Amino acid sequence: MHPAGGSRAPIRRPTTAHLAVIERGHIVWDADRITVVGAGDPISLPNGCETMDAKGCVVTPGFVDCHTHACWAGDRFDEWEAKLAGRSYLDILAAGGGIMSTVRAVRAATEHDLTALLVQRLLEMSASGTTTVEVKSGYGLNTESELKMLRAIAAARALTPQRIAATFLGAHAIDAAQPDFVARTINETLPAAAALMPGIAADAYCEQGAWSAADCTAYFERARALGSPLRVHTNQFHSLGMVERATALGAVSLDHLEACSDAEIAAVANSESVAVGLPATSFCLGTPFMPAREFIDAGAALALATNANPGSAPVRGMPLVIALAVRHLHLTPSESLIACIWNAACVLGVQGECGSLTAGKSADVVLWPFRDERALAFEVSGALPSAVFARGMRVDAKLR
């Protein structure tokens, strides 16, 4: 599953040919690295090599969930009931709920508690075939609590073989209780996060009631000076001009993009930025879906992710994202798979390590109990993997 010629770029206008399907083949790995991928039976195997018969199974690379908020404390069940009664996401946010509700719970939690909760969610994600997960901060909204979240994310790396990519999301909401909050985030919290994790991606949420396009731009200019790649939540509900700003700044990804004009779609397609669709969020909120078909047809690179979080996307599994993408984003099964694996790996910059079953790469391998990969898109609540290996280790056998 990769572009022709071994390119490490995201795939634009993907086809079934990009899946590089081997009808009957074998994979060999040693420790955490794939050594052989080929058709038919292996010619020879080392003495004492453990084998697994995958007859009748589809074997895929592990999913790469490139947009999650999986580190949090508390719950938002009361707000969910309010949404069911008709209150909107933005109304709840404006009243001090939503993101700010989770901020209060995270500030009260210990670093140990955040780590334990995160690891449990990572294991739940692995049960659906996810072997690489991006995890954002953003529920601290002050220097002390944001760094606590980042340390919890770092600690989780030692407790699961899954690959974890950390992202700093200090610009997630506006904490009205803090004087000069935007300036403090840009001048104090952002540099502290970059010092703790050099090269960490910097993310922001540009939306009415959250960060303005002008404030996001100032934040990103500082982040870029600190050596951080840029990502942005934008155009979830409103178009505020962030698409043009983010692509001009060289953002790695623009995420959400449900409310986009034709001109904004073209701007993303004509840039190096990847559009990240989050269909589970629209499904859970009952809001419009991203026009993903238009993005792909315009030539944009598209990735998909769960957006796993305690409010707008209580979702762990990528198969549900694929099922929603073919039904509501009008993608083909092949486009959805590539978006969830190879293009998502490109968003995180880990396509040299994972995203395809290739000799030399990490042994992130998932066995599925069906004969056709299209079952992942056709079934809305289908079978779980028969086995999941992350970095060569069987996740369910070792950690559950």
C-alpha cells in the first residue's frame, strides 16, 4: 500500500492498484522488522521460527489513527443528553461546557491517572486494528497542565508496543478565566511544550468561540520558529479564512473541513497539506459531513481518523470510520483504506516506519477473519481482527 516508485508522498486520487494486493502470500519478520513480503509460500524460514496460518484471512498494515484526543479524564454524559435535547456543540462550548468541561477534569487528574486512562483507550483502539495513534494535548490550557498531559502521553509509550505520536494543542479553546490567555499560550506554554518535546507538532482549533484565524496565525508563526510542524482544526462549522492561511504557512494537515467552499477545496488540493476527514464526529453530532469526494476529485490528499474524544466523537475503531466514509463521504473502499493507513502515516511523518507491509518497515500487521478487504467498508459492525501485531508484538496476547 504505497505510491508507485516507492514515493513517500501521500497518495492523491488513489485506486485499487495502490493497495498492491497479493492474493496468496507470506510475511516474515524478525523482532520488530519485516524481512520478507512475497507471493506464495516462503522459500525457507529460520530454525525455530514461529508460524501462523493466515489461510482465508485478509492481512493489512495496522491502522494509523492520525487525529485523536485520547488523553483525557472525566466524562461528558450530561452534555450528551443536552445535545440530544437540542443544544448545539457551540452553544455548550459558549456556556463553559464542552472542551472546558474536560479541561477542569484534566487539571484535577494526576499524571499517573491520565497515563492509565490513555493506555486503556489505546488497547481498545488496538482491538480494532490500530497500531499507530496520534494523541493531542489540549485539555490543560495552561502550562502546567499541558505539560502534564504531554508527559502522560510520553509515559504511555513505554506501556504499549503501539506507536504514539504526540501533538501539542495548546490552542484548543479560549480559557476566559485566564487574563491574556492567547498571549500566554503563544509566549509561555508553546515554547515550554517545544522544549519538552523538540519537533512536536503544534495544532490549533480555529472556530467561532475558539481561536480566531488571526490568533491561530500568530500561534503558528511562533510554532514554526520553534521548529514545530503545523496542524489545524478548521472549517468544522464555519469558514473563517484559516484554510488559505494554513496552506500558505505550510501546514502538514487541515482537519475537519466540513464547511468548505470550492475555492477552499482547490486551495488544499493545490497545496502540500493533507485534508483529514473525521466522519465519526459528524455522525455523532448530526452535523454535515466533509465533502471528501470533492477533495479527492480536485486532487487533494485525504486521510481519515477517529477524532476519538470524550465529547463529539466517542469512537475507538477505524473500521467504523471506513464504514461511514463510504456511506457519507462517498469514498470507495480502496480510497478509505489508503486514507486510514498510508496517507494517515504521511500526516504523522512516519510513512518510513509504517503504513505499508514492506521489508525493512515495522511489523505492524493485522489479520482479519474474512477473504476480501472490502468487508471493512461493507460491514458497519463487523468482525474484530483475529490477531494484531504492533512492532512485531502481539498486542492482545501481551497486554490484555
